[in-house]
Amino acid sequence: MLFSRTATILSLLCVQATAISPRGSAASYSSLDSFIASERKIALQGVLNNIGPDGSKASGAGNYVIASPSKTNPDYFYTWTRDSALTLKMLVDEFIFGNRALQPQIEKYVKAQAILQTVTNPSGTFLPNGLGLGEPKYEVDGTRFNGAWGRPQRDGPALRAIALMAYSDWLINHNQFQRAKLVIWPIIANDLSYIGEYWNQTGYDLWEEVLGSSFFTVQNQHRAFVEAGNLANRLGVESPGYLNALEALCFLNQSFWNGEYIVSNINVDNGRTGLDGASILGSISIFDIDGSCDSPNLQPCSSRALSNFRAVVNSFRFYSINAGIKNNSGIAVGRYAEDIYQGGNPWYLLTTAAAEFLYDAVAQWRNQKKLTVDSTSINFFRDLYPSIKLKSYTNRDNEFNKILNVVTKYADSFVAIAQKYTPSSGSLAEQFDRNTGAPISANDLTWSYAAFVTMAQRRSGQYPASWGSAAASVPPPNCASSSSQGVYVPAIAAGAPNVTATCQYPVRFYVNATTYYGENLYIIGNTTDLGAWNLNSALPMNAGMYTTENPVWYVDAQLTAGEPVSYVYVREQDCGQAPIYETNNRTSVVPECGTGGSTIRRDVWVGSGGSSGGC
Ligand code: NOJ
Ligand code: NOJ
């Protein structure tokens, strides 16, 4: 209600200003302007509330960004590398655009991530091979999360490097070259080592569901390679992994495009169309105000990105709340049409990302003073501007501004959808119900807030400096898989502990234990790898080989070589009844480092059985 009242006052005041506004009439947009102005503040504060240890909704967290304060259904009280990095990229840009009060948050992130890089976790260790950097999420105090999860996720290191590179540029431009080189660069170099070594291997996508090759991930890896190469030149150092920049571009260019849209995950067989809002997020996260619309990295203004945008948006018309909305007006956008997670609804961050994508494209055309319509992009334009022609419009053409205006208006209409379904408090959950529009799933999602702010930045003409996308924009004619061995060094100057290499030894545990449907088994033990007797960190076992004749559960664990362990198996009951532990401790010694091979342990459950609570 606050908004519409403000809107009326503003529309009275704004009549004159509108005459020169590129955005259209005051009557239709002043209310959106005031919504964005007030929601941008709420969103920035919403982000800060979710950063430990002082954020009002992050109590109990260390120096980490929590995904959401929600602790049940879903439990998002963890720190994800991806969500944190995207959030920090927004904060660094806010800082660069003038909000200097944010610097302590950025410095806190620098230190916390330097430490986090060294934490051994179920994806692996930091030394000697960097595999631990692919871990998607950690406990809010920065310790490992042992639960079953879609891991590794290889977008995290790229996104973190991108956030830290933006800050490094600012430091260099503000006479702090040494700090950029000696403190921040070592963290970036580890992440670049990781993606240089592993970019071409499959991993889980950003939605943590699909093991394959994700367009979003490769797009960000490509950006990180190129941007780090440019930064390394400024710093006078070598950038690990740079040689993969063009191979990643080649892969992007040749493998995901199906003639109409980007198939967001390939090397998978998951029965989906591949239309996915992730491809819109990818284009906005590699947006370069000086980028070329012809670049194969698919800048927002590229014909393929525009055609893809149209196809992805249209794939969400089946949501009831989108019924009847015309093709030239924004709708609610979700992850992908087949999604069922938490009801498979539209997401705030994807709906505002759609707007951001369009603001980016408009900014690029305006910057280049040119807009080329070809057979790939013409349908996108025709929906908005029916008399569009196959040609290049330049800023000397009087239609040029008209086209930019309709695209901007179209962008605004996506924000208006987000506005419509934002509660009057301004709080942003993860999703909103596809039938009723009511907020749903995790409340106060940090990423929803961060995405709102980046959209508002672009809408108000705030663009991050170029990441130098022109430097490596011509892929080789034939793609090859590539990998360069990484060098991993704890970023001690930034606060990382001086860890030394530990060797993990793969051990497969089998336990013969008859269970009822709904009961789960875990292994737990005295070492950190086995959860240090903390049930929340016990390793979940897998029933994939279980049969009535051979009721066996198993888990593949990575254990610290040479360490003596004591462990038991534990049964988790179906209705929250007390867990059932085995009645005696088992002991074993993990083989020494360098002995090669792997070990198998076969156990038989000792202790009482479980029974269903019948809930
Ligand atoms: C949690 C993930 O974060 C989410 O993306 C996924 O859809 C669900 N797990 C279900 O797999
Ligand atoms: C589920 C999303 O699919 C994933 O991308 C995100 O990292 C987590 N939730 C935490 O917000």
C-alpha cells in the first residue's frame, strides 16, 4: 500500500521529468520506480542481515554468508560458495559504485574464503590437488558438511574468483597494488588452478541436481580464465589455467546451442528440454558493457542469447499466474519447466534476472550505437516490435531508440511481476506459488536479495567495468578437451592456515543390516572425516545394492591416511525416534599415504534393529 500511495504523489511530481525519460509514461512507471527504490534498500539490508557473525538473521554463523535463515523445509542455514560469491560480487559493485561502508564486509569475505579454501571436505582436500575447492556448501562456521549432496560443483571457484577480481581492480586503481597482488591474488590463483585443471570434467549444475556439463558453469569459467589473464598482466604474475580460455569458449560455442536455444545441461540424459533460467543467469554474470554482440561467449545482446531468452521465458507460460499475459509483457520465471523442487514454482531471482538481462542488452546496443537483427534474433524482436526488419539499426536511425524503449519497457514489466508478488514487507523468499503468487520455500533468500540489487543497478545505468571479454573471443575451429595442472598454495597473507598436504585414502564400508522402508543408515566415528561423533556430520550410506537376500548398505569414504579410526553404524528412524547406535565400537587403521589402491571393509550390524514409528 505504501507503494501505491507514494506512486500517486510521484506521478504528480514527475510529469515534467517524463518527457525526457527514455522509459515511457510517468503514469505507468513511477510506481515501479518507487517500488525499486524502496525494495533495493530492503534487499541490500536483507543481504547484510544474512552475513555472520553480526547479521541479524545469521546469529550463530561465522564470517560467512548464509543462504537463508530458514532451518527447516528447506534447511538453508549453510554457506554455499556460489550464493556467497554472487552476493559478494553485488556488494563489491555497490562498493565501487560508491557505498564505501561495505568494505569491511568485503574484507571479511576475503579472509573467510582464504580459510575455507583449505578445509578438507567430502569433495577432497585442498592439497595437493585442489579437489576440495569443488565443494558446494559448508556449515555456517566454515567447517565441512558431510551429508549426501550433488558434488562437486565447479562454478563456485569461478564465481568466487570473479567477485575477488572486481575488488582487486578497485585496489589497484586506488594505490593498493601490493595488497591486490600479495593478499587477494593468491586466493584467486587457487580458484583458477582448480578450474584450469577440472573445467572439462563433469560436475553438478548450479541447481545441484544434474551431473554433466553446465552452460552456466562453463560460461563463468571462461570469464574467469580471461579476466584472470588480464588481471595477472596488470599484477605482473602468471595466471594459472589461462590456456584453457579458448577451449572453454570453443565448448560453449559448439556444444550447447540447438538452433533455437541453449541446452543448459549436456552430457546428461535427464529427459528435460534443456530450457532453463540458468542460461539467463549465465549471460548476466558474464555481461561486459564493452562486450561484442557477436562474441561466442553469449553476451545478453547476442542473437543466440536473445533467441534463447524468448524460448526460456515462453517455457514458463504454463504457470497459472502467467495465464493471459501477452508475449510483449514479462511473466514469472522459474528454474525449468520440469522442476518439482518445493513445488517447482517461479523464483524471484530468475524473474528479476530476466529484467536485468534485457537492461544489459539495451545498454550494450546503446553503447555500440548499433543493433543488428538477424534470422536468429528476429522472433525476439517481433514479439515486441512487430515491424522489425532484418537489418542493422544504428543510432542515426529514428527507430533505434524506439526499439530500445520497447525492450526497456519489456524489462520493466518483469520487475513489475516481481513487484506484484512481493509482500508489503519487501521480504523476498526463494519462490512464489505458481497458482497463487504467495511466497514459498526458503524465506529471506540472500540470493533473491542480491539479484534484486544487481537488477536495480543495471536499470539505473550502473555497469561494472569491462572484464576484457574482447581479449579471448575467437575460439579455435576444433574443440579439444584441455586441462592444466594446478598449483595450490594456502593464501596465508589473507588469513589461511598454513596447511600441509594430507593424503586421503579411499575406503569403502559395507554393512549388512536389515532395515525397513524409511529407515536410513549412517557411519559415524572419532575422526573429522567420520563426523567426530557428531550425528549431523555422520556420513550417509547408500542402499543402491540392497536386496532382501543381501541387505547391504555401503559408503565410499575418503579417510586421512595413516589415521587410526573407531566407528560404528547408526540407524536413523523414520519419524524422529531416537537414533539407534551399534553396541560396540569398531577400530581400524587407514593405510599409509602412497600405498595406492583402496580398501574395503565388510561389517555386519551388531545391536538392535529399528521399527517404524508409523507416522
Ligand atoms: C537441494 C538443491 O539445492 C535443490 O536445487 C534441489 O532441487 C533439491 N536439493 C532436490 O534435489
Ligand atoms: C537451491 C538452488 O538450486 C541452489 O542453486 C542454491 O545454491 C541453494 N538452493 C542455496 O540457495
